[in-house]
Amino acid sequence: MTIEDYFTATNLIHNISEEEYERVKSLSKVFDAISRTTYQSLYIIDYYKKNFLYVSDNPLFLCGHTSEEVRDMGYLFYIQHVPEKEQSMLMELNKAGFNFFDKLDLEERLSYSISYDFHIISGRKATLINHKLTPVILTDDGKIWLAACFVSLSAHESPGHIEIRKQGQTEFWEYSLEGHRWNINEGLELSDREKDILSLSARGYTMNEISDKLCIAIDTVKFYKRRLFERLNVKNITEALSFATNYKLL
């Protein structure tokens, strides 16, 4: 694997001037401020220079490195810290994602994001992360110059789960690694009762306390929790909360 394998001619950028780089310097300060409010790791990809413009100090993504070291490594970080099989997956989804993006109307492109799960390896420890990417600045012809990336713990148990979503839209596109194509998924919305139970669980309420708070039978609480686990394809309330947070269901 080489760094060039991570890039595609579909998003080829011919020139970005130094003046344009001067104008985006403040982005790092903005992302520093955001990173202070979350455990998530944040970084900015520069598709013209094919490196990382910014990497936050939050340790989840760093694999023992400093943020400066990861920024200097750029895409070499993936080569060193992502399993080789999953690197191949990242290359396929990069190509498929940019081909999808290239077909969108220019005025809609900033409304889309792509999300997927993969492992990062630090020493002998492999951590499954969820990685969301959304364009921040486009070139005049609609190519992605800078993209913001947000890294959190995955709510799944395996890599993949490649999705493209449009802001404000319930349905989304799911990429099949077996069929090598995008499929439309209608998505899901939680009922008010499901949201209430998840929100109270996040605040540490027991099932008995949730029952009292919502004035419903404890068997009803159990029913809604079971249904939530089935709908979200998770095994416990912690995974359900992680999934609902990652996919903005609350």
C-alpha cells in the first residue's frame, strides 16, 4: 500500500494558492475549540497536498502519537495503524464515495457526509472506530479541497457499515462491499417514547426509575428496550446510546 493508493483522479485538484491557504488558517483554531468540548478526535484532510492540515489532541485516534506526529505522518498513519485488509476497504470506499459525490449537484455537496467503521492498531490493541467525513471547502469546480473528519468509538462489532447521509434526510445510501454498489436505505426514526427511554438511560436512571418517571409499567420499559435493541441491532443500552448518538437519532 502507498499513500497515492488513497487518492482518486475523480477528486484531482490542480492548484490551490498560498493566499487561499492563508485564508483558512483560522480553521485550526475553530477545530481546537470544538475538540475541547468532545472526546472525539478531529482532523482535517487536505486533498490538494494529500496530507492532514490539522489533528486534534484528543487521544482516541492518535495510537500513542502526539497530534503533531500524526499530522506530519498524514496518510502514512493509515498504512502503519490500519490492518491491511481494512486498508483495501478504505481504498474501495474512497473511490466509491468520490464517484457518488461527483454526481451530486454542486450546490448540494456540502450537505453530505460519509461514515464507516474500521480498526486502528496501537501496539497490540485494536480499537474499532467510527469515522465520519464531510467536506468543508470545495474548489470552484466542486472538488473537495478540505474535509473534516470526526472519530468516535464504533457502535458495531465489525468494520464496514459504510453510509452516505444528507443533512436533514432520513433515508441514506449504504455501500455493499460484496456487490460493490450503493443501495438506498429508508433509515429509521425513533418514537418519542424510545427517545425518552434512551435519554433517561443516558442520565443513569434504572428501569424502575424510568417506569416511575414516565408513568408506565416496568414491563413496558422492558418492551421498548428490547425493541430498541432489535431496531438498532445492538446488544445493550450502552451500544444503543452510542448508535443513537453517532447517527443523530435523539
